[in-house]
Amino acid sequence: MWNCKACSVVVPSRLKLLQHYRLKHRHFGHNSRFPCVYSNCPCTFRTWNALRIHLNRFHVSDTRQKQFQNIIFSCHICNCGGLNLEKDYWAHINAHLKKNELITCMFSDCNFKTNICGTFKSHKNRKHHSFLLNDFKPGIVTTTTVASQESDLADDVEVEAYYEIESDVHSSNNLPNEIKHNFAAALLKLEHLSHVPSAAIDEFLQELYILNSTLSIPLTTDVLVDAFQKHNLEVDKSILKEIATTLSTDNPIHKAIQKGGCLGSAYQRRQYYKTNFNVVDPVEYILDAKNKKTFQYIPILDSLQVLLNRKDILEKISPNQKTQETEEDSVYQSFRDGLHFKQNRFLSGQELRLFVGLYVDDFELCNPLGTSRKKHKLCAVYWVLRNLPPGSNSSLSSIYLALLCRTDDVKTYGYNRVLEPLLKDLKYLEEHGIFIPLLGETLKGTVVTVSADNLGAHGLAGFNESFSGHYICRFCTASKQDIQSIEVRTGALSLRTKELHSAHVRLAEDSDTNYFGVKKACPLTEALSHFHVLTGYPPDIAHDIFEGIVPVELAHCLTLIISKKYITLDKINKSILDFPYKYNDKTNKPHVLPQPLSSRKTIGGNAHENWSLLRLLPFLIGPQIPENEPAWQILLDLKEIVELVVAPVHNDESIAYLESKISEHRQRYQDLFPEQRLLPKHHYLEHYPQIIRLFGPLVGYWTIRFEAKHSFFKQAIRHTSCFKNVPFSLATKHQLMIGYQLTSPSLEKSELEMSSGSAVPVDILKEEIAIVVRQRYPNLSEIHITKNVWSKGINYRTGMIVVHGSEGGLPEFGQIEQICVLHQKLFFIVKQLCGWYREHYRAYELSQSPTKAVSLVEVSELTDEYPLADYLIGHVQMVTLKRFVCCKG
């Protein structure tokens, strides 16, 4: 028997399983990879052709030599046995019915009886059209083990013939709908994922219709003539032509794409998609009918209903809330560990709640330097379900659209008007909740956080949007002069409180001016009972640090280092270009520094490039810089601060250390550059230690993944070139794309993806490797080994460095020697390394362990799941962390 790895279906042969993949799991190859059909093979593939090649290359001998289960049917009417084929069994049952013998339905828990053949067929198609072998009553189906005699050729034909579907397996009534649905899914994928214009799809379908309805009929007729002549049958050619015409015109695809068919035009396709793919339609709201000002809102309650109708989502929501409550108070892993969550009784109570995270941002659809600059700028509101475990919302398919509006209209009519339908639904979610059929209960929820850059957060929250004004902080009432001389950690600055903020809002509204940086009330705070502006707007580390502090301080410090003639700008740029980047560092390698650097006062660049430059800068120019150079110390402190800020887990010690490093960095920066004023983002950084205690790790709120979502809309508008009603076109296209993706059985990254590997007996492994494998699995005889694997979106390769423990407060490193899969779990065979911390590089010098020991480490046992690359600096092997690792002393 063959088991589907994506669902619970069991089929009798490999061919049937391949057919099942194509018919029932059309998402394979897009969100999910094709799994190998063999239960003991962990390989997965991006394309069907890759799976076919794998089967022919690695499982030919399995097909010829492996034992398999042979199925035998027995009649429950006359006790006739030995029916080896399913079609023989149904022919035998039909023989009883033709004799008008009374038969009882052969399926479990069904007592239907009849002696009429047509009545039985109708009953079977209506009640049991999609059945499995274990659905039969006991005694009807038995299995015996026999040796397979298939040849290489038969094996290859089996893979190629996945499209041959037997009529006795699939109901003739249901099969046309399945064919039509799968064809519609392919068109939906082309139109709204690959952005093929609807006009091109229409033209393709018209050509296909003509080919099928006219040009193919003579060829089909000739094929029929040859087939009948081969069997010495004489049939009038006009009859054969009629048969050929019927075969062409009665084809489900032909009917679907003909004029008036459900897929015949762009409009009809959209209607079919909306009906059959759980699409939540955008609703158009009118701002100004006279001037045709509108915006698109996707009902969030309907979207939640569709999302929570999935068992895999509910399974992750329910246990996740309970497990977080048992964590130690001093560990911060998610927003549930923050004080804001714990002090909110609505959120932290015993009842299961829905936690919605919003994101607000403006983005430009067209070239920001072209003639259409700002003409088609949009404001988007996205949302994520924060009940899911940390990291689950990093996939773009798990970020959903709530609202799309032109930026100019938001400025003209205000957030209160534009967000009105969203706030109405969120208020309903707070007060009444939504009924979840799979749980059989109603769940309430609310907004927990709003992610945005500083401009977007201040605009929506009601604070001053000018950062050159007097009050520029939404966390405290410090003035622009105060932040130059007073540190946040001293406690001399007044933090904003709910009572104080309410008073500021009243004074600002009465005087029609901003008061301590407050301009107006936050629409979300006014509409919702369990959300407040002071507890719902965490900072964004991407804009504060990677696109704010880092490029500015790099420019200042490198300018000073160059002026001291330790190195030239040309040599720095040459080092950036010539550095042997490895693995993930290749993707985000830094750009060269602009010239002249001194007058620009910033290096520019995006967040990923600046982060990579700061992290690898000690390897690029560290050997040329003296040990105690003050500008170098500032950059090293900044590097360490970044590692702490992006850490996914914090404790009280790491937060206290971050606070001390920020204070030390501020003092050094002001001493070395007294003429440079601190940026507002320097001040926001000083709030980070306390904000982590309130919100949990800040990396969970950064906007990088949300901004990546903009790329879908930019690609869509570039391919469609339709600017008549941009929000409507893009919102509709997005919802159709989400509808397709929700057909996937899993919305998360797979825990194990490998496209190649080999099964190796444990006995032939190196002795030290075989020993560590047998220590954990004494009875294991074979393991699967590969050189490249993906787990939850992270790529691991042999040669990478991983952190898999700690000793004496320092991380323990290991180099991946082998990647293996044991019992469908990912393991690394790592060579243990010794690491010494090098202060001048803020990195670790690696050397081989004196014991030359190897370890077997499961991916879940890694101290930090992010793999690292080692580099040879001079004659020393070194590695630098990407994020701080909490180590036990």
C-alpha cells in the first residue's frame, strides 16, 4: 500500500499515488514541493519533472525488487474470491444485478439494498464516489505480499503515465468537475501569481478552442479509422467523424473555455475563482462620489473565517497560547512575554483570543524617479495572525491585505474616514467575536500591535509627523534639546502614560495645535476597548538602525579612519568587492561606499546591505586598524548593539547588557564627534531595553517582511499596466492569489526540504560517525545523507558553522560534516570546534578541538538555528555571529 505524505489517502500502487498528487494536490510545485512517493525517502522537489528524474534514477531497483501488497477482492453475495482487479470485482457485482439479485451495499456503515443495476450505480456515485480500500466492509478486501516483477521500462512508463485515469476509480460524474477545477487552478496561477495578462489568457484559450473544435477533428478521425482497421472492424467514416466531433466538444476543458463557458472570458473566470477558491472579495467604499474617490477594503472578519477554517492553523493557535504561559518570567521569546500583554486582562486571560497585528505603509508603484512619481502612491494596511508561533508570519503568503487606498486620499480625508470599515469589524471582533465551526465556539480578539516606520506610526497614532520639531518621541516627552544631553536610562525623562496622553489629546484638540508632540487621538484607541496607542506601536529596528543610525555612523567613522590614513576609500571598496562571500552572505553582500564619503554624511544602501557591511566590516578592514582606535570602537559597539537588538530571545541579563552598551556607545560617539547632533533614532534606540521588556523581542515587529509584500503589487501593475482604478485592480488580484495559496495544505515553510540524497548503510560510515549515530539509534541500519537541505526557510549546507551549545558563557561552535535524515528528522553530524573571542573583531577565532570529536545534533537542538559562514582572515579561521545568542554560564 502507498500512503500520501500530504493527506491520509492510501492507494494500492505507485501510479495511483502519482495520479492522486496531480488531481488532489495541485499546489505541489508552488507553495509546497513534490514529496517522493516512497515512505522512507525524505526528498522533495520543486517540479514534477525533477520528481520523475529522481524516481527513475534512485528508485528503479526499489520498483523491481521491492515487495508490495497485492489486493484480492471477494464477493460478499456469493463468496466468490480471487478477483485480483477492482474492475473485475465491479463486473462481478454487475452480473448479480443483471440477474435481479438483491445485493447489500459493500461499504461500511451503509445498509442500502437494491436489485436494479442503474439504482445501484446512482447510489454508488452519489454516496461513495470517492472511496478508499479501507472503506469496504470486512472480508471484501484482503492483501497478500508478492514480489514485483516490473522492469525499468515499466517503471518509467508508470511515472510518465500519471495522466491515465481509470474510470472505475473516479466517478464519471465527478471527473469532469475535477478536470475543470484543475485547469482553472492552472489558469489562476498563470493570471494572478505569474501575472500573465488576462488578454493573453483569453487569446490562448481562443486558440486552444479552435484547435480542439476544428483542426483536431480530422486527426482524431484518422486515429479512429486506424484503430478500427487494426481490429478488422468496418465502420462508416461519417460515424467516426461524429465520434471524433463528440470527443472534442464533450471534453470538460472544451466546454469550460467555449463562449459562455465558466472559463471562457476574464469575467467568467473571476466568477469561477471566487466561487471555488474561497476568495474574499474586496469591497469598494466611496470617499467622494463626485470626484470618484474610493478605496478597497477586504473584510477582515471574512478573511479570519476562511483562515480559521483550516485545521493546521487551529492546531498551531490553541496549544501555542497555553505553552507560553508556562515560560519563565525572565525569558522574552514573543509578545506574550512582554508586560503589555500580561497586563492586558482581555488578551492574557484563560480564554482563547485572536491576536491581530497590523502594518501600515505608503509605497510607490511606479519608478520613484520617473514622471509618474507620487502619482500612483498607495497606502496599504496589512495584517497577520500573531497567535502563530514566532517566525510563522515571515512567509509572504501569511501576510494578508486589509485595505488599499491612494495616499493622497488618506491625507485628504484622514485615517478616521479610511479606516472606518476596518475599525467597525475589529470592534465587532472585540465585542462579539466570530464563530469557528471546527472549534464549535466563538472567538473574540483585538489588535495587539501596529507595525510601521516612524512617519507612518506617528501619522496613525496622532503624534507630530515632523522630526525636526520640538517633540519627536512617542515613548516619552523629551524635547529635541533634551535628547542631546539626557540619557533615557537616567530616568530624568518623563515617559508617556495613558492618563498623561489623554490630557495631551484633549489640550491638542482644544487648541487645534500639537501639545507635547500630540496632534490628535489615535483612531484605533478611540474605536477599540482593548488597544491603546502607548501599548500598541513598537519601534521598527529596520528604519531606526539599519537605515538610520548604521549608515550615518559608518560614514562618520570611516571618514575619520580614512583621514588618519589607516586605509583609503578605494581600498575599502576593493575589499568589499573582492571579499569571498559565502552562503547567505552572497545574497546580501554590501554595496561599495559612495564618493566623496565625507560630504554625504551617510553611506545610503538598504537595510540588508548595511547590516551585512557592519557585520563583516571587521573582516574587511580589521587587520589595517589599530587596536584602540576610537572610531573603530564605536563601530564595534554598534555591531554588538545590532546583534543584541535582532536577537529572537532575550533574558534580563541580555537586556541589561544591551542597556549598558547603548549608554557606552552614546558616550563614545559624543566624545569623538561633539559637533554631530544625535539623531532622533539615537534617542529611540535608548528606549529599546525597556521596550523589549514591554513588547518582547523587537525583531518580531520589524517591517522588512511587510515591505517585501509590496513587490507583489509592483509586479502586478508592471505586467498589467492598468491604471484606471489601481486599488481595485490590485486588491482583486491579490485576493485571487491568496485564494489559490489557501488551497495548499500547509501555509508554512516545510520543516524538511531536500532534492537529492543517498541512502547509506550505517556500517560503511566513518567509525566516529557510526558511533554517534548508534548511540542515539542503536537499531538503525541506514541513513539518508545530503549536502544541501532547507528547514523552515533556512538553508543548511555542509561546511557551514552552527552554534549547538554553550560553555563558560561562550557559544560552542561546530562545522557541519554531514547532513542526514533519521526517521524523517533533520540531523547534522558536526565537527566540534574551539572558539576564542577576539575583541578587535568582535568575532570568534576557530580551531579544531583537541579531541577531534564529532556530534549528532538535531536541528531543534541548535542554540541558534541560523547557520554561519567561516572566513580565513590572514591565517586564522574566524566566524562572526549574526544575532546575539543567550548562553548559560
